[in-house]
Amino acid sequence: MGKRVDVGRVLETKEEVLAALDRFEMETPSWGYGSGGTRFHVVRQPGSARTVWERLEDAAAVHRFTGCAPRVAIHLPWDEVDDFPALAQFAEEHGVRVGAVNPNLFQRDEYALGSFTHPNASIRRKALAHVRHCVEAMAATGSNILSLWLPDGTNFPGQDNFLERKCRLEEALRETVEMLPATARLLIEYKFFEPAFYHTDIPDWGFALLLANKLGPQAQVLVDLGHHPQGTNVPYIIATLLSEGKLGGFHLNSRQYADDDLTVGSIDPYELFLIFREIVAFFRTTAGATASAPIAYMIDQTNALKPPFLAMVQAVIRAQELYAKALLVNEEALREAQHAGDLVRAEEIVREAFFTDVRPLLAEWRSRRGVPADPLAAAVAYQEKIAAGRG
Ligand code: PSV
Ligand code: MN
């Protein structure tokens, strides 16, 4: 049975919009500061970070210039260190905190047939041992999100037994949740294809939701914007997950063909605005006002041809700009138009917000925060410095 949705309230004052922007915080990915590329070639970009320490420095600089990216996600073993408390302290000294910890279960030969779903129990135990290590890293760095993406799937019909794989998956996920302290969350990321091409063990949001529901309140769904087939209505997925209390977070990026990991908002800014609009609308209902866990807005982009640091600043300011526009939708007028079946007016109300120039509003938000009015312009000097210093 569907839940009754309350009539929304319009954010009336500039102060309320500015306060809502204060609450919109992002997390940038450590792996987005190195040189990116394709499986054909990786272009070494000037200034790209070479160590975990440089990755944290860059993430901290993004936050200094934008004021809205106070956390950095780490990926293990890419960001492996001997002393995780020292890593957390280094981050803090630079003005950021460690966000989600991402286990890497996709870069070893032994995971070729799967990690959590591998037919051999000893490989599944290895995968779980790595996850346990990540949970320990969470405790040592003050992170409360374990962000899990599995490469698991099969390439050929008959390769493995689907139902047995599903049982292995559920068992390993249950063990994963049991490793977590009560205050931490497991975010389950889905992907409809790649690296396997015949089937993927967690192919879509519905499957991730099914798992999250079985695993209980600590498990939620992570939506990577690059992980859907062409033409999928992502705003509808977001609305559905929100209404179920299972939208844990995002991997923001842009796609053109597949999991392209292009700069946030670069291909279809209107789609991202419509996604944010669903969130803003939901949090204006009573169900939204009482929702407990915050949505983790994480970026997952690697740029093949841009200097990664500048691309990250661009991504953060683009997402903030689109979120600000989403805050301006006149939800009350929209609902009136929807109830009257006035499709033209309804669409115009949405477009009106999208085409509003939010630059003055963001300039005011930035001046109150003490961050540069034009973060991208300010970031150029830092980019030149790292390009010269890092060779
Ligand atoms: C997989 O395509 C993915 O989106 C997952 O989030 C990984 O952790 C990430 O990319 C890193 O490459
Ligand atoms: Mn991702």
C-alpha cells in the first residue's frame, strides 16, 4: 500500500535556502586525484597525486576552495598505510575527515570468478578478511560508512549456479553487517554490467534494495549515476529509495555511454537537478523531516583528459549549483498544477528553477563561509603549484 505524501512547503526566505546549502556536504574520492584513463591508455596529467598523502592534500584543497567537500573517501588497498590514525590526523590537520572506506575486491586474479559469490569458500573467506580489515580502518579513521561494490558476475551461461551464488552473497553480506559497529552503515552499490558480461550478482537498485531490506537498518543502497542502462529514470529510483528509507548515498558522476565516470553534471545537468529535486521535495514532507541517516553525497569520477584536481573542483561546484536550483522549485505550486492535471504549468515550474541564475546566491553563501567567490579561478593557482611541484 502506498504512503500518503504530505503537501510540501516552499522554502520562503533566502536564509532558509542558505541554511539548506550549509547541510549539503560532499565527499570526494581519493582515487579521483590520480591520473585517470581508459583500459587502452592512462594519460599522466600534470599535478596528479602520486601518494595517499597528496590525494588527501588535494581533497583538502578542494574543500578550502569550495567550502562544501569536508570528507574524502578512501579505497583499500590503493590508500593502504601502516598507521590509519596517522592518516586520519593528517586529514584533520589539513581540514578534512576520512569518509567512506571502499574495499577493493576486483583487482586480484583470485576474484576472477567472484569475491563474495566465489564458488570456493576459501576465496570468499579472503574477501571477508579484506572487508574486516576495511572495518578496522573505519574504526581507526573515524569513518562510519563501508561502501561496497562487488565485481561479481559470470561471463558465460552455465558458468555457475545463480541460486547458490545468491546464497553465498547473502551470507557474506550478513557477516559484513555483523562486523560493523551499531553506528556504522553498509552501502551496497549495484551495477548492471562489467566486469562480467553475462550476468552481474547485484545488477540493479531493486536487487540492492532486496538485500538491504534483508540485512536490516544498517544496510542501504548506493546509487552510482553511471551504473544504469541508457534511458533509465534515475529520479524515480531516488524517490522510491527515499520512500523506503533506503537511499544511503550517491556516487556522483556523468555518463554518456556506460560507466564513463565523467565530471559531475557535464553531460546532463538537468537529470542531476531532477534527482536533487526529488530529494529536496522528500525532505519537505513529514516522512522526510523525520528521516534519520543523512544521504552521503560522494563523487566517483576519474577524468581521462582533465587535470584531476581542477575537474574535482568543477564537479563539486556543479553539484552544489544544481542542488541550489533544486531548492528553488516551488513545490506548492507544482503540486497544485499536478492535481489540476496541468502538465504544461507543472513542467514550467520545474524549468523555472533550473534556469534561475543561482550565482548571486552562491556568491553570498561563499562570502559567509569565507571561501573564494569563484572557486575554480582560485583553484588554478593551486593546480599550477602541484603541476610544477609534482613534475
Ligand atoms: C565500479 O565501477 C565503481 O563505481 C565502484 O564504486 C568502485 O569502487 C569504483 O568504481 C572505483 O573504480
Ligand atoms: Mn561507484
